[in-house]
Amino acid sequence: MIGTRTRRRRLGPGARAVVIGLAVVVGLEVLLVGLEAVFGGGSPGGPASSSFATAEDGLAGYAELLDRYGRPVRSLRGSLTEAGLDPGTTLVVLGGDPLEEDEAAEVGRFVRRGGRLVAGGASAVRWLSHGDVVDDLPVRDFEGMSEATPLVDDPAVAGVALVRAAGEGAWSDVGSARPVLGDRDEPPGTDVLLAVSRVGDGEVLLLADPSPLQNRLLGEADNALLGLRLAGEPGRTVGFAEGVHGYGAASGLAALPTGWRVALAGVALAAVLGMVAASRRSGPPEDEARPLLPARQAYVDALALSLARTRQPAASVAPLQAAARRELARRAGLGADADEAALRAAASSRGWPDDEVEALFTPAVDEGAVLAAGRALARVEGGDR
């Protein structure tokens, strides 16, 4: 029985056009999203006060400024407890989520060993006390100032005459810290933008409102100079704490922002759709089962008919008869020189029909004799079945 074949369904012209059109649309859309995610696409973004952020409230411009003026920049992803903080560097923690207690404690040890910390924003007072970073916490007022000037001579504001801010916060009480930058017209210690506190061998620079360092105001007044002074002397590495802005310590694809990963997945999906739509079937369809040869008896009958049509059946069938006699002698245990009588007796003892016994020795002169000879050979090769 010949195995049945299954045909693979191919998309019709209309369906192929729909799939190709869908793949093109999805691919273009994903490509635009990916370009926007990677290159900004004219729409800056990112978390506020993050060195990765190109939005107006980001610090990407500040990080570039530091690097350009000899302050190498590090992006500290994940927890600060695993960052290996070097007391010879400056750590910037502005805005974002409050540090965990163990991180705050690590920052406190970093400062006391000689580290320089620039901290500020609305979340600062919520974690500075966790690690005893400063002895007397300042009090922050959400109403700030648009301009600030130096209140005292201090290296943190050397050369700075005027700083512009967005009015998003000020220290109303600096505690034990020293007010350095603020509003001269207000009582001492109030309406302060920047205060400095010595802790152990290090220094904490408390910036109530990070806006002077953000992209939107970095180029105003002496804001850029203030940013350089806060970072410390040239050659000093500046580390930006990015874990507070949601950037984990993952590597590889997992380290990419979610938008980038979505864009890459979409591009892959569009590519798969395109390949499916454009693919062509290669080769014939597979059979469900291996095709088998015709049954032996039917095969022999067909062969005999073909031989009969040659019109020389005796000559054509003679080799077949000889082969059948040799096989019969072998199976009967007779010698190769067994005579006709012995072979007839062996065939009869196995229950062969008379016409097949006769076909072993008589020249085939008609279609019936040819068929009988073929069946005899099939019988002896098949074990006398």
C-alpha cells in the first residue's frame, strides 16, 4: 500500500499580501520606536536628576561637562553597598528614591573616610539620617528661590557670583551645616540653596534644589562653574548614584532600559513575520508514511505480463526458471546437480500447484506459462508461502 501524501497549505496571493503589509507596518512602527529610544527621536527623556536623562530636568549635560573638564564620570547602577565607593572620589546623589538604610550607612562610611558627597533634592532628608551622614539634619522648604549668591567664602563657590534656580526648594534651617549659597536678604541660615558640612575626614555638600545643575539651567549665570566646584578638583572621579533612579546592576540586554528592550523584541517579531510571509516551500511535501513496494505476488504477476508482451516468453523466462530451480534445490537440501525428477518431487512435497511445478521445466509459450513461472519463483524465494 502506497503511503498517502499531505499537501502543505500555501498562502494565497491575497493572504500573502495582507501578511507582508502587516509585517511592513509593524516593522516601520517598531523601527521608529527603536530610533526614538536609542537616539532620542527629538523627544528627550529620562528620570529627573539622572546622569542618563536628556530631559530638561536631567543631568546628562552636567555629566558631559564634568567629563569635558577633567572629572571622569562613573554611573553607579544598583545598590551603593556593592559599588566599592572610593573615598578619593565624589559621589552625587540627587533626587530619586531615598537610599536604603544599608546604602545610607555605606555612604556615611564613605564620607567619614574622606569621601565627598553632593546630596540634595526632596528625598535627601529622608535618608541622610539613616547612616549618620550628617549630625544635625537640615530642614527643607519646598518653596525655593530663582537666584542665589555666595554667603561666605568657600571653595565650593570659588569664583561663583550668581546662580539661577527653578525655585523648587531651599534649606529653611541648615542645622550644623555652614550656609554657603542663598539669599543674602533673608536671616542667616534661612533660604539657603547650598550648605556644606564636614563629617569625619570628608565633606557633604547639601544642595536643596538640584535645578541649577540640570539641563535646563546648567548654561545660566555661573551654574556650570558651581557644578565643577561641587565635583572637586580636576582628576577627581565623580560617581552618579543611578540606582535611586531605577537603574539596576544587570548586564547584557537586561541592562537596557525597558523601552529599548521592547523595541528590539518588536524588530525581531517584524523580521519573523517578514520571513514567514516571503518564504517559499522548498521541495515536495513529506509523506505521512514510507511508500511500500507492491505485494510480491502482484509484482510478479505484473512482471510476467511485461515479459509476455515481448513475444519471446521462452527466452525471457528461461533465466527465471533456472533461478527458481536453483533456489528450490538449495531449500530442499539437494545438490546443485539434482535432476528434474528430484526437483519435481521436492516441489510436489511442498504442496506446489501442478502448473507451477510444470513451469519450472517447460519452456513458456504463452501468458499462462509465464505467470506460472513467475509465481513459482516468488514461492520459492518467499519460503514456499
